[in-house]
Amino acid sequence: MDVSFARRYRLTKTDEFSSVFGFRKAIRGTWLMLHYQPRPEGSTDARLGLVVGKKLLKRAVDRNRVKRIVRELFRLRREALPTCDLVVRLAAKPRPLDGKALAADFSGLLDRLARPRIRKDSA
């Protein structure tokens, strides 16, 4: 089992980010917003992109910490995720910046994403 965070597991181009944001499917947590888009047939891996802006976290050290926490959880749980492109965006300023709470928030978002959806029949 390969648990590295290789380039093939990352969204790197602006077009890839735009495509995920344009798909308009998202799950909101307490501090994070998870945008997702299913990948085309033949794709085998989930990919991750991160957006942590200066507007919410002024210090680079705080922005990098958020990215590091999210990347590590993605790396560890990648095998259990559906084949899709994910963009994680900081949606609210965590006060104070608590790594465990951020990890729990992202973990909950991944659980919700991986959970099979049950459609309600309109009968």
C-alpha cells in the first residue's frame, strides 16, 4: 500500500480547480468546505487541492499548518475514498487554531463523502 502524497494525488492546475468549483457539489464542516467532483471512467485515485487564503489566516505558519493537517489525513485515508477530485477550502477562521479540531472536522467531511447516498423515493 503506497501512502505517499505523490504528484498524481494532487490537483495542480488552475483548470482542475476551476472544474471542481464549477461542478458545484460541496459539503460544509465547522471550519472547512469540501468541494468534490467525480473523476472520469478509468481514473483510479482521488486527488486533493487546498485553498487556504490570507483573509482568514494572516500568518503563513497558520495557513501551512492547516494544509499539513489536511494533507496528512488525506494521505492516510486516500484508499477508502471514492475516485473523485477534492478541493478543501478554509470556510471560517478557527479560533484558536486547534489541530485536533481541524483534523476531526476534515475527518467528518471525508466520512460524509465516503458514505453511500440513499435517495428518497417520491412516492
